[in-house]
Amino acid sequence: MNVVWHTHAITKQTRAERLGQTPCVLWFTGLSGAGKSTIAGKVEQRLFEAGALSYLLDGDNVRHGLCGDLGFSDADREENIRRVGEVGRLMVDAGLIVLTAFISPFRSDREGVRALLEGGEFLEVFVDAPLDVCEGRDPKGLYRKARAGEIPHFTGIDSDYQAPESPEIHLDTARHTADECADRVVAHLRERAYLR
Amino acid sequence: MNVVWHTHAITKQTRAERLGQTPCVLWFTGLSGAGKSTIAGKVEQRLFEAGALSYLLDGDNVRHGLCGDLGFSDADREENIRRVGEVGRLMVDAGLIVLTAFISPFRSDREGVRALLEGGEFLEVFVDAPLDVCEGRDPKGLYRKARAGEIPHFTGIDSDYQAPESPEIHLDTARHTADECADRVVAHLRERAYLR
């Protein structure tokens, strides 16, 4: 290994102090149609209004670029989540509050990202709604396609979703609106002093 | 392609305005030992003191993580630069001034990163010193190992370095100190209103 670690004078701590926030990753996980992107977008707006600096990574801004070489096989999905986790880690090091919105159905992948970060930096946000509710919403028409056999290995249809066992935040989007859920997330950040 | 683009209400522009800076990538390129990391680290400190928010990506914080699956073959080096470029693009979208310090010997790889970004967002910084000067410095002992045949495809020894043809900033580190070079970079950013 011809690699040497450098230490830089400007650290995560100095950047976080400058920004007046505690950097972390809010990892939204849940079925397609559960509301991950919608709620994450609303959290992002609230954070901006509160003076925080955040960034939202989702399948849409990552799939075309950083992960543009990856498909939808199990191995490629795992690598997709790994790279997003690594970018999250770098952005946390930069001082940001990072939001990610990916189905990320496998517990081991999510725990892999948690392991990249320091204690308290990974907040798993379970965006929970029953399959029939998600399928009824079907905002992108993906369930319809999956039922028609046009999308193999679709989470909830012919591929497993492994629900978080003890998420930091559990949102029930069948009972609460996206705005209520976003408020819950921000309240959690305030209570635990991620926001000042 | 089961991918749909979202637009988010908080944009690069709103984040950049909040931070009071124009996000960009300062892409430091040059031979091993030319001074890329040293100068980039000094620029980072000056930017922090000037109230800007920046982040330094280098082989050291990326090679172990995001690019930990890549080796040193030509194809892997190209993929390494591509991923760094994509992370740079995401961090620019987040509003940051991004510094990168990689040998990045191939013009086509660097131009590939430039093409990911919008006009004015990619600033190529040529950290220029003659091979014999870099080899004389040899801060990590890599030239010695390369001459001994222990590191194949070492840039400058048995692999090409394609110098930038019209870099935004050209630093001659054989004639100027690292502090002088860092001042040059910051002056460039001020003159062109990346910093306010």
C-alpha cells in the first residue's frame, strides 16, 4: 500500500463549529412509495430555514453520476449503497447534515454504512408504510410495472425488505402526513442538539 | 431506466448564497512531490480563515474508502478520478469549494471531470516542478521505490504525465514557496469573485 494518511489542520470539528451544527447522516429507508424523498425534501427545506447546511443524496442525483456504472443486480445495489455511505462520510467530514433517500432494503448494507461513521453520526429513519399503501400510491408507476413482470427483483414484490430493528426515528406515513413526519425528524435533531 | 429526476426547492444557488461563496472545484494536478497536498492544505486554511467552507479530497481520504475497491491499473486510476469528479460535482451542488489533490496524469480524465461541471466551476491548478526536483524531494520515498522497480507504472518514471495545456492557475513550485503558491490560488479566487 503506497498510501499515507495526512492530517489537515481544518477538521470536521472546526467546520462543524463554524456551521453551528453537528454533522450526521439521516438515512431514510423504506419501500418505494413510502415517502422517503418527499419527507427528506421537506426536512431539507426546514433545515435550510433553520440556518443549517444540508445535502440530499438520492437515487436520482447519484444513479446518473457516481453510480452510473452500476445496474440493479444484488451486487450492484450493495455497491451503490456502499458508495453513497462513503460520500455521506466525506460530507459529514465536511461538516454537513446529509440526508439520503434510498430503499436500501438490506440490514447488512445499512449497518455497513453505520459502521463507517462515528457514534451518533448515523441516524436511521424508517419511513414505514404497509406494502398495499405504497402500492396504492405508486407515484412512479413502478409497482404496476413490477407486477407486470417488467422490473425483476422489485422490493416488496419479489425481493425482500428487511425493516430496521431499532431505527433512531420511526415514521408511520400511513397515519401521518409528510409535513408531520418532517417536523418529527427536525424535532429529533433539535432535542439531541444536532441543530443549535 | 426506472429513474426519474426530482427537483428540490433548495438549490446549489440558494446554498451558495447562504455560504457567501461561489462553489467550484480546484483541481490540483502534478507529479508526486510537486506539492499538491501541501499547497491544497494551505489554501484550505486560508479559505477557512476567510470564512469560506471548503473540503479537500485527496488520495488519502478517498483511497481507503470510496475507492477502496480500486487498484492502480490504468482502468482503476481512471475510475478513481471519475468518482472523485462525481463527488466533487455533488459537493459543488452542496455549495462547497472543493479542493482535490491527485496526480491525475491524463488530460482526458481531467477534461472528463471538467465536463461534469458547469462553466467556471472547474479550475485546473497545475502544480508544476521538474521531475528531478520532485524526485529530489521524494517526501514519501516513492521515487526511490519506483526506481528500484517496486512500484510499476509510476508517473514520471515509467508512466506519462500529460501536463495541462491551459490550466486556470499555473504554480511553479521550484521557484515559489508553498505559501506563495497558496496565496496565488486565493488571490485568483478573490479576483474572480469565488470569494466575497
